[in-house]
Amino acid sequence: MALKFMSSKPKDELTSARELCDEFNTPFDTMAKVLQAMNQAGWLSSIKGIKGGYVLCMDLSMISFMQLNRVIEGQENEDVCTKNNGRCELHGTCNIVTPITTLNKHVNSFLDVLTLNQLLTQETNIQLPTWQIEGSINGIR
């Protein structure tokens, strides 16, 4: 929400965490943490002080959805069968571990190339990962 809002403003116009909270009715602490994370990633530049705020300094076509996810949520879990306390109790006998792992890799691959600009502008010309262009996944069409 913050990046889309900021991208619609004039290039050097500052946006405060409070402004975003008021606009979207979100908790201030959460918004401030998200903005700080994006600032640390180099996507935003911050100006401190009463009249301070953040300005977008990275084109949204240079940021993938997965990059955003990593910055906000942390590293994604490559093993979808892992919970907070280890692997799922069915992991040893589950017959869909491999297909689910394959699906997770393909979804992550797509989200790695899907830019925020494509997503936010509903661009229809989205570059698909090679496996989607070829029309098969591990030989399956």
C-alpha cells in the first residue's frame, strides 16, 4: 500500500508513516517497521524531523514481489512442509511432498520475476519463467 501510494505522488514529495496510517487506517508501529525495512533495502530514502518522511527512490519495475516479501516477512521457507517446530508429522508418509515442493519452487520463481510495477499497474505483458513458456513442468504439460 505504501509503495503504490508513494509512487503516485510527485517524485520528491515526502510521505510520513502517519500520513499512510491515516490514509489506510493501519497501525502506526507496523507501518513504521515496514517503512524502515524498505528504507534499509534502499527502496526509500528517509528525512528525519517534524517535516520529515520517506520518498521512493527505487523504480517499482526494479523490485519483484518476492523481494518485497523477503524484506517485509524475512526469508521465505523453501520447504513448505516445515512448521515452526520442524517438519510436519506426516512428512515421512505424505505422498504429495514432492509435488508441493515443486509447486512452491515454481510459484516462487514466478514471484521472483513479477515486478511491483507489473502487479500494481495490472500490466498484461508479464514475463513468465521459462518453465511456463515451455508449457511443461518436469515433462508434464
